[in-house]
Amino acid sequence: MSLSGPEKTALLLLLLEEPEAAGLLARLDAQEVEQVGRAMLSVAEASPQTIDEVLGEVLEVARDIVSVSEGPPAVRDLLGRALGEERAGGIIERIGHEARPPLFEQLGWQEPWAIATLLEPEHPQVQAFVLAQLPTPRAALILARLPAAGQPDLVRRIATLGPVMPTAAETLDAALSERIAATRPRQPLAELGGMQRAADLINLAGVDEARALEALSTVDKGAADLLSETLFTFADLSRLDSRALQTLLRGLDADMLVPALRAAPAPLRALLLGAMPQRAAEALNDEIDNRGPVKIDEAATAQKAIAAAARKLAAEGTISLPGKGPAYV
């Protein structure tokens, strides 16, 4: 049975006394704790032979460590052989605390939305410094939750970030650590529910869309409009039958169709053009080709307007929107 690094660690922890196992776990960061925790479930029924192999490997490494006199390179080599180069590199970083301030170890236990909430009031240079210290996938999740207007500037700052004085890093560490300890950011409602979650529930449960929108509209018309947009989008036009598409397209002008179709996926564009009379489709296709590049905002606005026109026709009973609760008749 061939085990991964986290699985070997998990098996070793299961064999140790609780205090020793807890001490080792405390040295891992949040991601590694999660990996080892998952691995514990898969190695709990390991065979005696597998246990012997892992213990033998641990003892071999232990004997090597006793004789090490070459310093960090030898330690890196030992850990690399035992756990793999990638994981060994992370452990070496944690052994040398100078490589990364304690602050960023604390951030490893925070959700991306919480870190974004923590960083939002800070100066962009502080935000850039913190993001630059975090793993790229995690930093990307945090960046996406910061105000969109400032994201390009943050990327620029990260790209041009130079060395930071240790004293400045320590000051930042102390300031943000105090805020982490003193505040517990509240998870935004969008993370718990939101329009997409509501739309998914309506679609999956077969809830009457019209009644749901009417109920929401009495409380918040703006929210009802947003939910309506989420329930049926431009991409959903691909699920309309040919008669509904023809009815919809007859009421749309070229000024709306050209930017919308210019940015549409090729299959959807072909479907919509195929629902038009041949001569009209050829003329529209020529206009799309001759139009040149279209601004993303312009295309998105046109696509939303077309989806809104479809929803309006459905509300009037002219066409039916499939898969969105009871069909309109």
C-alpha cells in the first residue's frame, strides 16, 4: 500500500500518544491540518505491514537526523525524502520563523471573506503586502472579495512590491494581530444565501416562479428584479423551443442583437441565427462581422435586455420559459 505524505503523517499521529500527536499537529498550518485530518479517515484501517513500513521509514529518518551536521540543506533533504519536496519546503519555512511573520500563519485559519473584511480598511500597499505572502490560490479568493475598483491597482502593487523592512513587517503583524483578536468579522449574507442560491432552490424544488417573485417584490422590488435576472439569463435562451425563439427575435432590433450575439458563444449564436429567416440571419451575421470589437459592458447590457424581453413575454403568457417552475401558458 503506497501512502502519500499526508497519509504517512496521519498514520504516525494515530500511533502516537495524544499529547505528542497534538504537539505535532500544532506545528502544521491550516491546510496541512485539513489534509492530515482527511488522510486519517483513509489510513485508520491500515494493515500491520503498512504500519511497519511507515514506522521503518520514520526510524530511518530519525537515525539520519541524529547524525546531521551539515545544517539546513541536510534537513531539507531529509524532509524531502520523507514527505516530498513540496511539503518539505513548507515545513522548512515554518521552522525558520524569520521567513514568514506569525500573522500569516493566523490568516491560514481565516476564511477568505474574513481576511478581505480585515484588509479592506487598510492602505492598498498593506493589502498588497499581505496578499503577496499568501499562497496564490488563496490570495486570489481574497482579492476577488475586495472592492473591484481597487483590484487593478492591487495587482500592480503586488507586481512591483520590493523588500519590506523587518520592523515594518513586525509593526503590521502587531496591528493586524490585535484586530484579529479583537474582532470576529461577520460572514456576509451573500455567502449564506444570495440570489443564485434562491434561484437554484426555485429551479430544483419546482417553486412557482411568478408567486415567489411577487412575494419578494412586495418586500423589495429591486431584489425581485435581481432574482428574476438570475432565474432566466441570456444563456438560458438555448433552452427555448424554436417557436418561442422566433417570437422573441421578432421583437428585437439589430442594435440590441449585434452586440449581444457578437459576445455570445458560437453554439448559442448559431441557434439564434437559425431561428431567424435566412435572409435576415445573413444580414445580421454580416453586420456582426463588420461591427468589429464590442465593449464587454455594451454586450452584457444587450444580453440582459434580451433576457428581460424573454421574461416579459413569458409573464404576458406569450412564450414559456422551460425549467423555471410551472410553465407559462
